[in-house]
Amino acid sequence: MANPPENTPKINFSSADDLPEVVDLVMEMGATPPPSRLEALVETATAYAKAASSENTREAYAGDWRHFTSWCRREGLEAMPPSTQVIGLYISACAAGDPKRGLPPLSVATIERRLSGLAWNFTQRGQPMDRDDRHIATVLAGIRRKHARPPRQKEAVLGDDVKAMVATLGHDLRGLRDRAILLLGFAGGLRRSEIVGLDVVRDDHSDGAGWIEILDKGLLVTLRGKTGWREVEVGRGASDRTCPVAALETWLRFGRIARGPLFRRIFKDNKTVDVERLSSKHVVRLVKQTVLAAGVRSDLPEDERVLLFAGHSLRAGLASSAEIEERYVQKQLGHASAEMTRKYQRRRDRFRTNLTKASGL
């Protein structure tokens, strides 16, 4: 293939070439388009490449690449091209940890995630990694066998917990916003990325994950989630103090927000709402902060309570609190299977179906 012209625009990505170079692809299309047209094609292709994965996924994969390349530099090894022997040594080091540097062993789940990140990064650089090679697969199987532990789920915050949590918030702008976040996240069974990804109205040019529509009987949330587009109905609550729709209406009114991102940063003066979308990390901090302030699970030391709760606690809380048929909870959470929904139901009766008695014993 002919080399691209010297003036061919290049694509610059913020996270160390974490997305594919598409100039060569454009050149393969045939005759070279005019420079202005080529530049427009590059920008379009870049936007589509970014849309192939979520921002959180791209950030995680960029972090995996930095972790791997830093380890390679310390050990005097080459990160490129992908070597299955080097990667096998790398995941062994991850599993063993580094006591001299104060680095604890990584969990099996984290190591598997790092492998997925490496595979993605190598593929974007045109040199795929063979994850099935024995130098990787056999070492990973040994790590799983020796170090695998049952998954630790985040604790669910139940309905009464959420009431206590929102009661700790003030009635200034931040309090109004954070109250709406907690109540909507809980009642909608939303992921933290879905909460902050919402827009006030539909905007086909937005980078958001969906939008809301406030109706007489409640709120209709349209979401682009992991399983595609779905609609979530959030009904009005029994009391305005804990009603997610009323909290959202109050936030929009006092925040003077008519379009664009639903949840936004607030300046230090606590009077001015920014135009920028709130980070999903805020939801995690908010849940932890209000759980502590409300005294949820006060039977445990504070450091343990901080680790027990996170953004997913809201989603698990709805699944555990709603005393309704399982299929309705599954639809609200957008799960493809009832088995996944049951993993979120911390208080479900695991012995409701008793096969021992059903077999005649």
C-alpha cells in the first residue's frame, strides 16, 4: 500500500495511543480524497472508534497498559511486540505482589481484567496477543487454582438506609443534586455510569448514556446500557422528602437546568452550576460519605464500612428491597437472566424452592 501524503492529518488520542490509527484505513479506500475531506473522515472515524467502548473501559484499559509497560521497564523487558513468555511472567508478578515495594498481590479478577486490557491494547497496535498460548493460559490456570476466592459483593443499601442517607444532606445546591442522585440511582436500579450519563432531554449529538422524561405519574428513563437501549420507569414516591421524581424536579428548578447533562459539577461558591457532566466517581464518594454519616452498619469499624459500600450498593439495594415478582426487578435492572438478578438480591429466600421436600424427603 502506498504511503499516505505528508500532509495527511494524524489522530491524537489522550491516553497514549489507546485507540486504533485509521489513516491507513482511509488510504485503502481508493484514491486519496482532498485534504479537507480526508481530515473530516479522520475525525468521523476517530469518533466512531471512541464510541466502540465506554469512557470507563478506555480509562481502565489505558491504566492496564501503563501498569504493564511500567513493570516491563523495571524488569528491563520489552513491552512490544507482545511476548507470551513476558506476559506470563507479568501475571505471575501480579499474583505474587512485591513486598519490597509495598505492593500487595492482585486478585484473580484484577489479573484477568488486566489481561483483557493488554489484549485490547495489543490489538489496537496491530499485534494481537495470543491469550491461549500455554505461557499465559497455563500460568493463569495455576493462579486461579491457587489464589481464587469467592467474589466479595458490595453491601446493599435498603430503603430505610437510603432515607437515612438523604436526611444527612443539606438543602443547598449540592444537597439538592446529591439527594436526586441517591434517590434516582436507588429507585431506578441504575449503574453509576448510567446516573451521570443522563441528559435532561434527548440529544442525538450528546455523549451521554440516555435521557429523562418527567410525566404525571413518574419518570421515564431511556438508557443505552450494556445490553442495548432500554426504558426504566421510576414512579413517584409516597412522600416528597424521599420521592426521586420530586427530588429531580427540585434540582432542575434550582439548578436552572433545561438541557444538557442532568447531573453537573458545582463551583466552590455552591451557587453556580457548571456545564460539565459529573464524574461517576462522585457517586461512589457520595454513597460512602452518606453511609458513614447516616450510621449504616454502625456495628462495624469505619474503615470496614467504607470498603463495604460503593455505587453498586444502590443498584443492589433496589433488588434487595423491592418485595415484588423477580421478573419486574430483572426488567428494571436490565438483566438478561434471572440468575444475574438473584446475585443482586441480598435478602432473597434461597430456600423458597425446597428440592429436598419436593423429592419426598
